[in-house]
Amino acid sequence: MPTSVQGQEDSPANEETSISPTHQSTPPQSSSSTLNRLLDQYKCQPAPPSTPSKLLTTPPRAHQHHPPLTSSNKRKSTTATHPPSSPKKLKRVPSAHADPSKYAHVVNKLTDSLAPNLICLFIGLNPGIRTATTGHAYNHPSNLFWKLLHKSKCTPRLCRPEEDGEMPKLYNLGLTNIVSRPTKDGSELSKAEMDAGVAELEAKVATQRPEAVAIVGKSIWESIWRVRHRCNIKKDQFKYGWQDDSERMGLVKIGEHPWPGSRIFVATTTSGLAAGMRPHEKEEIWKELGDWVVERRIERGKAEKIT
């Protein structure tokens, strides 16, 4: 493409005015000479010699001498270029709901430990695989139930899972669960399955009539609340410890022997898989229950028999 004359623009109007008045007054010439003259006028001028590229004129970088790698400077180099990352705590992925057929092969040997007029009946979630196969409550080594029971003074000594059947006779304490089928993890139970167990709990409490029931885990109380109030419990409605007097369990209104029901205490879960609270926080909640149990045991005149 022809280049424009310095100070002019490449437009048709400028092409007409580019011929000087002197040329216009000269006699007409042949068409061939006019064409040659125009070609000479718009002939591309040779470009000025370009300056050599900076890349080519820049002197080559001097070769840098690197000392041979040794065990010491190799370790320093690795540390400088790849700083060690801080260890991250692995989060436990909760199990999904498991169909009952998954653990159909597990024979559940666990039975309730019940008696009339107990001081406190502990309501757990459901038996784990080890608890079901051995037939003794809270039998997994990671479960804190028996330790918290002792630290809270609900029992004057550390009991073994094999003593679960003797708890009503020894300390006026009972054991049961909201769901009877065993699973590896409590999260494998569905909400509907837990809600279905509430009516049976109410019947057990109404029959045995303990002074109080201890709900061993938040999810159990949430299930009882859903059935009673037909809605999920709100965050500001939930609390650990003693519940309102209107939330008694096993209330009997009709018949010859009406009964106001058992007081409800919501304790923390004792499962070793639950890491939502620190040990001392769990102990503080359980201590409130333990203080009450000790007081009631003394008032019943059982102190000499359980020391």
C-alpha cells in the first residue's frame, strides 16, 4: 500500500491537491509521462536503517557459578523454595443414613436396665456394633459414658460396662435407648426412625416412673421435641441441663394413679466420635446432674449401701 507524503493524509481529496500550481500551468504531457510522474511521486521511500534490537546488543549474561549441592545446602534450598505447610486437622466425614439391612447380620444382645421408682433413667441413642454384640451398654473404649458418670458423682466409683444390668440395684439408675437397632455411627439413623421411638420412651417412663430422665445427646432431645411440638427446635430454644417443668416425660393424667411425669435433663453425648465440645465442658454439664443425683440418693437414705 502506498505511504502518504509527510504532512498529508491518505484521502482522495488530498490526492487532488497534492499537485502544485506550477504543475497545473505547464502544457499537457503524454499520458505515459504523466503516469510515470505520479508513480515517482507516490513511490515508497526506503525506510531508514533500523537501530539494532536491544536484545541483540545486550551483552550476554555472565555465567553464574553454583556451588555443588551438599546435604546441608540442599536442605536449605528445599526449605526456601518449598516451605513446610502446617499440619491440618482431618475432619471426620459423618456417615450417611444406613438401611436396616446393612446391619441385619448383627445380633443385638443389649437389653434395658429398668426398675420402678429410679432416681434417674439415662436415655441413649442406639447401641453401637460392639455394644450390641457384647450385650453391655456404652461398651466401646472411646465412649465416655462410664467416665462421665463417675466424674459427675452419679456413681461413687468407675463402673464397667459389664455392670450395666446391676445399675438399678446398685445406684437407682437405669439405662435405655430411643432406637434399638445397632449401627456403627449414630448418624446412620434417620430422623423418622428416631421420632418413631419417642412413643415407646414415653410408655417406658410412664410405667417405671423415675424421678428424672437424662437425655444422653442433643439429637435425642431434638427428636422428642419434634414429636411433641410438631416442629424442629430452634437454636434459641435449645439448652443443656434441666428443661422447663412443662416438658416432663411420661405424664399420666387419667386412671387411679395420675403422675406428673419425670423431670428432663439434657446431657451431652458421650460418643467418642463427637468432637463438638471439649471434655471439661461436658464435665461441667454432667456435674449439674451428678450433684442432684447425690442429693436425692442421700435423701432416700441410700448413702450407706453404695459407699
